[in-house]
Amino acid sequence: MALSCWVLPGIVLLCVQRLLKEKCIVDEKLFASFLNRLFNTLNWTITEFSVAIKEMQENVDRHQVFSLPVCMGRSNVQC
């Protein structure tokens, strides 16, 4: 039956979801472990994303602070 999941690539995700659902219904420990891993990964991803956004904002702020005095000293430069 597992081989039929790979016949059409469009149904692979649905087949994996169905198999995971069936296995997690039967094995509560597996389900708890799966959710724990899922939420830990989600937490890590959101943390990394927020750190990256903060670093980009700091770089933009640093660039604006640096270029402002340079522009103010030149009358022919548009800032």
C-alpha cells in the first residue's frame, strides 16, 4: 500500500498526512513527541527570523546615521 503513495507526486503530501495521522492516533507517545519537535522547530524558526530582522534594522539604522553627516557636508549631494 505504501508504494501507491508514490504513483502520483500530487498525492504524496496527502498520503504522508494520512499515514502520520493514522500512526499518531494509535501511538500517543509518538504524537506527543511529534508535537514537541514541531513546536520546538517552530520556536527556533521564529526566534531566528526575529534576530535576522533586528540585525537588518540595526544595519539600516547604522547606515542612515553614517550617511547623514556625509550628506550634510556636501551642498551638491542629494540625501
